Amino acid sequence: MPETTVHYQDYSELKRLIKESGRDYDTQLIEAAYQLAEEAHGDQRRVSGVPYILHPTSVACILVQLGMDTESVVAALLHDVVEDTDITLDEITKKFGSEIAHLVDGVTKLKKIPYSSREVQQAENIRKMLIAMSDDIRVIIIKLADRLHNMRTIECMKEQKRRDKALENMEVYAPIAHRLGIRTVKEEMEDLSLRYLDPVGYKEIEDALSLTRNDREKFIEKIKAEITAKAEKFVKSLYIEGRVKSINGIYRKTFMKGKSLEQIYDIFAVRVIVESLSDCYNVLGIVHDIYTPLPNRFKDYISTPKPNMYQSLHTTVIGKEGIPFEIQIRTWEMHYTAEYGIAAHWKYKLGISKKDNMDQKTQWIRKMLENQSDDETDIISNIKTDLASEEVFIFTPRGDVLNLPMGSTVIDVAYAIHSEVGNRMIGAKVDNKIMPIDHQVRTGEIIEILTSKETAGPKRDWLNKVKSSEARSKIKSWFKKECREENIERGKAETDKVFKHNGIILSDAEREDFLSELMKKSFTTVDDFYASIGYGGILMWKLIPRMKELYNKKYKIQEKADELLSVEIRKPSSKSSSGVIVEGVDDMLINLARCCNPIRGDEIIGYITRGSGVSVHKRSCKNVICNIDNPENAERWVKAHWSCEALKSESYQTTIEITATDRTGLIADLSNALSSMHIYINSFSSSESKNGIASIRFTITVGSMDHLKVIFSRILNVYGVQSVERI
Ligand code: MN
């Protein structure tokens, strides 16, 4: 109960608690940790003015009281030194070993998780994230003790800060304590938080309870005597205590369920603790013999434990004065689990010991976390978080948490935020550093997506870089919608090429008929077919065998067919589509990098990406200059050059920016200049002119560098044009 809480505990108190615990602590190691922490924190003070060292010492005390092991206690003493003092993690590893360093590091990392309570969903995600980030469950328990102690000493903070922390405890930390079955921490944390969230309601219950305290104590004494007198003959040793429900528990029943204090049966409960399982049921019989049980209030949590491992028999009976009260019957072992939950497993070594059965331990925790379907809190019911983790949790710069499948990239993040964010993405910052968009995100990273309205939209190869089906379908639908014309064109060109390559010669009418039969009429028009080839909905090379078979059947005479069937079936070669030859790489997908848009004639270099072929950059591209010297990726860079055919033929898209004195008719003159050279304009944009200078961008289709030079000289001849350059 908060009123009896000791706010700060010092080192002598810690030593006393360790001694009292009767457990086998490594006191020398704890002493060394205390010395280090005390020296490191030096004359740092808490906001209240007390020496800082008292905070970690108090946290260590809480952990001893919970029965946690030496490593946890040492880590608690050191939990703030890495963040707040000059001591490094390396020093801790050297002095205390990697296990303790790992715990300290874990707690330090959890501090970075921002909290915003905009949505209920967020609280749940934060809980999941905390659990996912704590690969050792002791990290969470140390964190809970840290939060609890901060809450005990929050009095001197500003009102707003107290409320924020209280809310965060209610929504995030107390539910975690509940899930881990640590009742002592959960209830104290909730009561302390409630005191700041609803001071009036809290006081009301507190007052009501203190008014009736005397009566209650007398009542419990009487019950104790009655049960003891009857049970002594049958039960070897029993311990009986009376307890009042937590203030938050009563608060929830009175204010939220609209019941009065008198209507709550279990404001106080009598707890009977016995030696053996069979005694539990013996005592139950005796209790039902003395008092009248209320119907439907008996619960056997021994045969079906709560998901957080809680076990007890519960029954509500009516006392001789007509007052109903709850009786809980359990063994000592059940009692420790009820009070300390998962922590009891360190305290009493119930099946969890050291690293060798870490797996067993995590499995047990995982099972517990997964099976949660507690009636009183559905909050946690749908947590599926695997400690081994198939999900990652990342932050947006606003502090929202997103969860994504393991292996997701920055592109997945962008589409998870909004499809428009994905479609306009031009790059990303991960923890404030620019990273490639195929960077695989990790739990805890802060991901900022950089967008621009100027971008031409997602790239086709993003489909190979995303992990989530959400991102994949959003990218596909973009290509489907935004570029129908382009897709049709692309699809038709590809179909032409494949037809030609395979000797399929058809008139337009025959073609429609042929394709509709090929696709078993799954398209209404031929354009639909072309469009889906164009955006990658259908993979052409997969159709080729069927296509040839059908063509031979329908249009071909036999002798020619044999010859055709011998034509090798393969994916369209990467060389022909991009015009680039990458040295030493034969059968790999080749993409022209979006960042620098190399065009024929440029000096180029290839980079073997993870999982999406070779990305070809201009030799002068910023990304090349910045990364080529990185020894980690040294073997990924490969020589590349344009194929002879490419240099001679085919066309290519590029964007040029023209700076010109603004005037009426300028744009018309520019587009006339381009179209008079039969240049295809793919798109065009102009920004508002500043000081009479206009800047206009055309994305055009050109043949080669030489072709572009001709175009440039032609544009420079347009009246008012000052400069033109390729972007
Ligand atoms: Mn702390």
C-alpha cells in the first residue's frame, strides 16, 4: 500500500534485505557494483535533491524483495550508469561479465522507447515492443522495478509529468506486470498511478477504507478464529491472513461498474495458506461447512490455473453477520507464484535455472504470453509476440509504433504508413542516417520516410524488396492504376518482342482471338492483357511454353512446328531489356538505378543488391562515390558497360531541367522544339517562376548521350532559355 511505502532505500537496507532473504547472493559482486555505481553517479541528484545512487539502490532492493538473482540485482545497481555517467558497457562487461552487461544494455535500450497515448492500439504495440526487445525476461523485470521506484518518488515532479507517467504505467507497465503474474508490482504501480490520475476518487476509497478499518480487522480476527478452530483437527498447519483489495481494484468495481462499496464482495478477502494440495480442498469443505457459499462464486484455479500461472481456490461465502467475503485457499508454492509470478521462478528455482535451459524458459514464457485470455483484462489477449520474434516493431518520427513482418524493408514501412507515402518515397532515414530503401528494419529503429511530389512513383523492382503483402499489393495497384497507358504500351512491346522471338506471326484480329484463348478469357480486352503484362501482374516468360503450344496447334503446319519447339525457352535476357552488360554476371536481373538514371553512353558501374539483381549506377552517382570504398561491400561492385546494340539503338527515358526567362508561350515553344525532333515527352512539370526565372522539367525518351547533346543544343536555341541539364 502506498502509504507504507519506503521511498528510498540505502545500501545498508539492501544488505539487510539480502541477509533476510536467506538466499545465496554473491555479495562481493553486489558490493563491487554498488561501489562502481556510487562513484560513477558521484554527486548527481534526483529532482527531489536526494543523492542519485539511492534510486538504483532502491531498485535493487525491490528486486531482492521479488527474489530475483544476483545478476538482476547487480544490473539494477548499474542500470543508469551507461546512460547517465562516463562508464561504458565495455567496462561493465570487463568487470561483471557479459550476462550482466547484456541486462544493463537491455534496460538502457528500453529507455529509448517513446510513449504517446494517442491510441489504445499504441499502448498495446508498446507493450509488444518492450517484450520483443527484452530477449531476457529479467530485463523487463528490472525495468518494472525501475518504473515502480520512479512512481514511488514522483511526488516532486510537475503535475503533467506525474499524470503522463501514471497513464503510461496504467496502460503499458502494469499490464505487463500482470501478465508476468507479479501481483505485488502490478497492484502497487496501479494504486500509485491512480492516485495521480484521479486524486478525488482515490481519496474517497482510501477514506472509506480507513473508516472501516477497525471493524474490518475485528471481523477478520473473528473469521480466523472460526476457521482455525474447525480446521485444526484436519489440517496440519495453516496460515490465515485478511487482505483488502487494492484501491485500484475497488475503484474499477465502484466507479466503472457502478457498484457501491457494500456491493463489492471481495473488498476484503481471507486467505488461507496450507502445506499441501489436498489440504486446499479439505479447507474448502470446512469453510463451506461453517458459512453459506454464494452460488456461482466458486472458482477452481488449481485445476485450471490462470494464464499467468495463478493458482488458488476462490469461494465467496456469507459470514454470520450476513456480510459476504471471499476466501482464497492455496499452498505456499501457489502463494509465491501469485505474489511474484514469473519472479518466483528465480526465487524458488521452480524449473528455471541457468542458461542451459534458457530455451525451456523462453518457451514457458512464450506459452504464458500467448495463452493469455484473462477475463478481467482482455488487453493482452491478442498478443502473439514470439520472443524469438516473427515481427519487428519500429517507430515513426512521431513516436507511433508499427509492427511489420520480420525481414521488412523501409519500403514496407512507407506503405504501412500510407500508400501515398509509399508512392512518393524518395529515400529514408533510419535513426537519423540516410539508408538505402531496401534496408531491412530492426526492432527499435526510428524510420523517417522522405517523400517528394516530384517522384515518378514506385519502382517495379520494389516488388522484390518488400516483405509485407500490404506493400506488395499497394505497389501493384499503383502500377495498375497510375500507368495504364504506359503499361499497355510496355505490355504490347513485350508481347511483340516475344512473338517475334518465337516466330509467332498474327494479324491484329488473330492476335485478339489468340490471346483471349491463351488467357482462357480472363480479360475483357486485349489492352487489359497488355496492361497486366506491363505492371507485372502476369509474367510473360511463364506464358511462353503455353503460347507456343497453342500457336502451333492453331496456326502452324507440322514441319515448322518441330523446328520452333526446339527454340530455347528462357526469360527475356537482361541484356536486351536494359542494354547493359555486367561483367561476370550472366543470368541476373539488371536494373538501372533510380537515383542517377544512367542513360546509354554514361560511364556506369554495377552493384549486386541483396535479392534483386544488379543495380546499374552512373560512375559519378553520389551513392557510388559514397559507398564504393566501403570494404564490407567491396565484392558487390562489378564492372558494367553498354552493349553495342544499346549504344546504337533503342530509346531511353531521362529527365531534363530547363532554366529560362519566363514569358508567355515559353512552354509551348519548348514542347514544339522537342516534338519537331520527334522526341516523345513522357511527362512535364514546371515550378512557379521566381524573379522571372522559370524552371521546367521534361521527362523524355531519348536514344543515347549523343542524341541528348543534339536535343540540348536545340533547346538552348529557344528564346529565353539560359541553361539545360539532365537530372
Ligand atoms: Mn532508473
